[in-house]
Amino acid sequence: MPYFDDRPYFERRAEEELDLAQRAAHPAAVKAHYDLLSHYLDQLYPRVEGDQAGPQHAPA
């Protein structure tokens, strides 16, 4: 987890990379910006071991 003071930096960089990805014309540039965006989001919201993407269902 990033230090508390790092959050604004990672949030700003994630927003910038999203904007750059949406404006990029070349597919490789789009991918590079989304890869960087993913890195910044991982810093903001680290995955917990065993955590899976998708909806969580209550036991029946």
C-alpha cells in the first residue's frame, strides 16, 4: 500500500494515463498507456491474496 502522501500522485497519474490512452491513435501507444494506468491503479487498490475479480456471492 502506498504511503498516504502518495495517493494524490497515483490518482493524478492514473487520470492522466486514462486521458492519454483515450487520445492515442496508435494501438501500441494505447496499450502502453493502459498498462501504466493499471500499474497506478494497483498502487491505489492492491489486490488481496485470494481475491478474485467479479461479483461476490453469499453462500447458499
